[in-house]
Amino acid sequence: MHQEAKKVTAACWACPAGTKVVVGYSSGDIILWSVPCPPDPKTEQALQNELSASQITPISKLNLGYKAEKIPIAKLKWAYADGKSSRLYVLGCSNHHSANSLQVVLLNECTETRTIKLGLQPPESLIDLEITTSSVEQNKHRHDSLLVLGRSSHLYVYDDSLIERYLVQCQTKSPASLPKEVIVKLPYGDSSITVGKFITSTPCMPCSADEDFNMLAKNNLPLFPFERSLKDGSNSNSTTFSPFSKARNLFITGHCSGAINFWDASCPLLLPVASITQQSDNDFNVSGIPLTALYFSYDSHILVSGDKSGTVRIYTLKSETFAPQSTFASFQGSSKKGSNHIIRRIKVMKVNGAVLSINTTETLKQLAVGSDQGYVSLIDPEGPSVLYQTHIASELCTGIISMHFETCSFHGFEKNVMIVATKDSSVLALERDTEIH
């Protein structure tokens, strides 16, 4: 035991054998201590009785600028790398953004004579950091990532291998460019979900619960962008995709940003399958307009979305994405497109008002779109073109919240009708071919 007058705020081991410990203090000091380690557990108690405080000795003091700025040490993390490029990650406790908030120091035999450090510059003040490890099944490659949490709740990630390379190069030559942070797109919170569609009982290969979960974990999209090339074993300009047929259940979410995400909902943990941001044949960026309605036909490979501006997009997805697992051949798309490469074509059109509801006939020959302004539009998706548009007036609320195609008998004649429900609880029947109601 060693008593210090200063208050200890963080500490971590800095040696795999447990003979070195790094301690951070409220004053901003960081000291590397040598700790005696008993060689034999049987004699540990006897040795502990003989140990004195003088045997726990300081090895070196790291001057990283925290003490000068009066920044307490909030967290210390040590990453082992065969002793030559082991690293110490230091996070200062500061309510304001500081250039010294997050630093990485190389810990090796040269540490006592020369401090090799890297100051990372995230865009905001931080409250926590963690080092995570992931492995890629195809090539058994282990990959470490540095995660830092900002005060705004944004999560940033650094490729730890780039940090290690930078520090090692600092010893002998001019290093490469500084590692840059990447904002992590959090699956459930990055962009608010504005609409969702749950697809059950999709055709998939039968397997046990364990096999099912292992397959999902193996084929889901990596969380971090720099892991995607490692996962498919190819270069960074390509990405692979797991077919929808591997999922027993699909959950499709439309987001405030205009993006559409597909999730494998076969188990309680939703796993990402694909993401669509493409707005047209030439525009691969998110629109920034919240999605308000979704329609999906698994058998026809058709996805229809509607947004707050009244834009309707009809996506025809590639048949490869629905191929059975046994016959599916992994296909690739450019990094510019990302998961958008599952799209065969897109058709775009506008209606009056924000889209609230979408439905189609069984044959998908006609598409009905209802808006918040009370308009019902019948669309030929092949054009696409508006076959007709009618307005349903209401003194209370004009929104069209649901539509359903049906065939009924009227005076002995079969009629194709569209049942329409509005926000004010009205239900109407429209003759589909003539717009009469």
C-alpha cells in the first residue's frame, strides 16, 4: 500500500504481469508506479507482511499538460501490444472543450527518456472512453476501436491500428496524417424513427435457434465503417450483403433523415441488414425529409416510401437480395452507393400533402396514396402516372390514414372499390375505376 496526499481519480494496470500501474490524480498528475509482484502465490501473505511503502516506487511522471490546465484525470485505459507499442489512453475531466482532453501515450522502454504522445481532437468535450475488440470471421482478424462519448451523446470512433501506427512512426520518421474520428451511426438513436413496417413469416432456411443467431451475428452489417472491408475480405471500395431470405422476420424503419433501414428481427436483438439513402437514380444522399409512410411487398420485391413533402418513391429491389441462402451469391456495390446497391431502379412522383398511407392491389398494378390534406391518389406504378386524384373534405380532420382495395357486389354487379378511412373516423368506399363515392 502506498499513501498519497493527492486524490486519486483514475488508475489502470500498465503491464500484463501486474507489476506496473498508472495512476491519475485530481491535480492532473499522471504517475507510472512499479508494484512488486510475489513470484509464488503460496508465499504471497508472508511477502505482503514484509512489503513496505518504499518498495512501491514511481517509475516516471507523464507531463501531458493536464496539470498546467488544472484538469483532473477522468479515465485511464491501457492497450497491450507486445511491449513495443503498448499505449495509454488518457481522458481529462473538463466541462469545456480542451485540446488536451484526449491523449494517447506510447508506453515502452523509451518512455522514461522521451514521451511520444498523440493529442486527438474530437469536435466536443468528452465524458467517457472505451476500447472495444471485434473479430472478423472470414479472416480471423482482430480489430480494436477507440470509442469516445461526447457530452451531446454523440459517439465517435477511432481506428486503433491507425493510432498505434502513428505513434510508432513518431519514433523513427515523420508520421502519416493524424487519425480522424468517425461519428458512429447508432442503430436505434442516430436518426429518429418516424414510421415502421414489420414483415413476418418470410421464407427462410430452417435452422436451430443457435445456428440462427450465429448466422445473424456473422452476416450483419459491421457497426464501424472501417470494419466493412475486413468483413468481406475485399478492398475498401466494395461491400457485401446478406439476403433477406436469411431473416425469419424483417423490420423496416423510415427515419427523420429520409433513410430507410432493414433489420433482421428474428431474435430480440435487431441486427442491421441493409440501409437505403438513395433518392433517385443519380442521388445517393439522404433527403433530410422525414418519412411518413412505408409499403413493402416481399414477393414482388417492391418497396414504396412517402415523406412529409409528398414525395413518393417506388423502389424495385434486386432479386438477388431475396435469393435462398443455399443459392445466394454475394454481390458487391461501390462504396459510394453502400447498401443502396440492392436497388434495381427508382421511380419518383409527387402528391398533394404529406403522405400518410400507402397500399396496392394484389397484382401491384395500382398504387393508392393518401395524404394529410385529404387527397387520395390512384397511381400506375409503371409510369409512374396518376390515374386519378380525389379530395375528401372534412370539417374536423382531412388526413387519409388507411386504404384497402376490395371487390364487392352492388345491384348484382361486381365492383372494384377502395375503402378509405380518415382521421375523423369516417369510412368511405370509392369506386376504383371511376372515382365515384
